[in-house]
Amino acid sequence: MPLSSSFAVSGLIVFGSFTSLAAKIVYELEGQGRDGNLKHFEKPWAMTTVMFLGMSFCLPLAFFLERRKGQRPHKAAGADGGAAEPLLSDESPQVPGTQHSELAQALMLFIPTAFDLIATVLMNVGLLSVTASVYQMMRGAEMLFAALFAVVFLRRSLNKYHYRGIACCVVGIGLVGVSSILSGEGSASHSVSKEAMLTGMGLIIASQCVQAAQITFEDFFMADLAIPPLKIVGYEGVLGAATMLLLVLPIVQRMPGLDGQGLHEDSLDTWHMITHSSVIATVLAVDACALLLYNVAGMCVTGHLGAVFRTVLETTRTLFVWLIDLLLFYTPLGLGKLGESWSVYSWIQAVGFIVLVTGTVVYGKGDEAEVAEEIAEGQFTDEQLVAPSLPPSASSGAVAMVLPGAAGLAAAASSMPIMMGASMGSLRSTMNVNAFSGSLSRSLIRSRIVPASPRRAAAP
């Protein structure tokens, strides 16, 4: 493995694990509120803002790479007749018929940004009542809703592998949820009622429904968006941060309820706690930077090693989150108030995790089988199958591949899970994105082979 690939893999695991852990850790930290009393930093709306701020850092990086590429003299093609493309390329495939300016296309990202905002808020509120590992595993529910929306809105069909994968997903989520309720542990620093835990898990599952709706929307309406992937992340970060700061936070400031329970949030109190606690401020700042580095590492991993390898790493990330949480609880690193314990019910959670992993693999097999079946039935002509090019999409940031014939299409089917290649949203390595929760987007492959319909061609 090249050294750059090793750094990318390490970055994906390290920064990805940190972003998941930091969201829960900061809830366990105490700071001085406006009333002068110590309280936990239970600020889900503020954490959503931090997430978008972290995403927005991708925009100046994208412009820097674009400017550097413009100043660099063009190199001659290599011996193979093609010039090497950087993994973090600032270019995106130019789609015929796309005449909108980049600014106009960027503004169109407001709709998926709204989906992203709603899903993240639901997850952050749900995380108040569950452990980081349970939160991470419950996000596997996205596969259920993605399959449902694909059937209802995109008119796709499911085969036996899909149904088996969905069944495993349901069983796995059920086992994880049962283990959490039986253990009664939702926080290391204070007790959480079973009702609150059930509500938290319900909110996380609901967030995955919103996330799946976002994926479906992007897959249908915005697959041809001609903006470099790093800019997409940055633009959505800017739009999301502006929406939170100028609209959402002022609204929740005036909502009824108690601070820290998900509906009302005192932003003045939030700012007071951040400015009077160096620990909280440091965790939030590092978390925002980690989101940027996680996005960059994710693009490098997908480009160097492919989407399948990244999918495996995302699974490893979930495991690392759990192991680090256990380490924090049983060592002085957790300061006696961080992490989660291991109980007899943790074995049930472990079995649920394995079932979830199995379900996702089986579901992916269903996509591979479906594409192979379409090839066998002759739905694609020989001319269409000769050399389907899969340029780097707005979602994967992967290096373009040229796949020969039917074998190449099958290879694409086996190497591009939906969360890595279907929608621009998959590139966002934020709290929402669970690359391990979906399957291959057949529409991506079809869009590279079958000419787009007039409706899709008109999409920006």
C-alpha cells in the first residue's frame, strides 16, 4: 500500500472515529452556564452548527486546489497516453446540456442541505440518550428506508438478496436496541430512563429516514450536478451554517422547554459555556477540523483503494468507536465520566452488529446480481457495454475507470456501494453519513451507459 494510501486509511479511521466520539463526549463535559452553575454541555443544535462549520472548511481548500491547479503547467501525457489525475481533483465531469453557473448549482444544494440539517438534529438529540456505539449502529436503519424509497419513488425492484439483507438489518437493529434497553446505559455521567433511551433510538431511526430521502432526492434530481465533490461539501457547509446561525438557532432560542432536552436551546448560554471552558472549546474546535480531514481522507481512500475498501473501513470505524468508548470507561483517560461499560448485554449488541454487517454485505450482493441479470437479458447493447466510463461523481471523488464490456459493468456493480457512488451526499463524512448502510446505485451505472432522459438531461 502506498504511503499516501496508508495515511488516508489512518486518517479515515482516526478522524472518523473522533467525530463520532466527540459528539457524545462533549455532552458529558461540564461547563459554567450563564446562571453560574455547572451543567453538562447538552447542546444538540450547537453541535449541528459545528458540523456544518466543519464542512464549510472544505470550500477554501477546494478553491486553493483549484487555484494551484490553474497555476501549474500542464504535464505531458504519460507512456500510457493519459495524464495522471490527482485524487483531490478540483474538476468534475462536465455533463452535456448543463448550462447553469456554479453559483446557481450551489444554491440548488440548499434542498439536500435542509435534509442534512433535519437528519443531523434528530441524531444529535437522539444521541443525548444513547451511547456512541449504539448511536453508530442504529444508523444502519438507513438501508431500510433507502430500499423503500428506491422502490416507491425510483421504481426499482428488489430480489431475494435485497430482502435477506433487509431482514438482517431489522434483526441487527432490534438486537442492538434490546441490548441498550436491557443494559440501561445511555450516559456514563448520569442516568437515562428507558423511555428516554427508546425516544433517542426512535429519533436516530427517524433521522435515517430523512437521510434516505436525501439520498433518493439527490439520486433522482441532482446526479448530473457539475461541481467538484470537495466544493459540494463546502457549499453545503456554508449553507447549513448560515441557516443555523441566522434562522434556526434564533428560533429554538424562543421555543418552550428546558435547555438540553432537544427543543429549546439557549444559544447565549452555549456561547458562555464555550468561552468559559477551554476543554469544551477545544473539543468543538478539534471536532470541526476533524470533519474536514475526514472528508479529505475519505476521498483519498475511495480514489486510491476503491469504494469497497472504504466500506470495510467504515465498518472498522464503528468497531473502533465502541472499543475507544470502552477504553475511556475503564482507564483514567475517561476521567471517570466518559465512555461506556461492558455488560452481559453487550454480547447481544455484538451479535446485532455482526448481523448488521452481514445484512449490508448480502444487500450489496443483490445489487450485483440485479445488474448481472440485466446484462444477461440484453438490456444494454454491445455498443453501450464496450467501454462505459465511470468518471468521478460528485459523491465518490474516485478516479475515473474504463470498464470493458459486461465484465466491466459487473465489476462496477461489485465495487460501488450506493453510499460511495450514488449521491453527492455520500461524500460528506459527517455524522449523517454511514457508508455502510446502503447498496449499489444502479442508476449511477445506468446513467453512464444509457443516455439520459430529457428530464434528467435538463437537471443541473
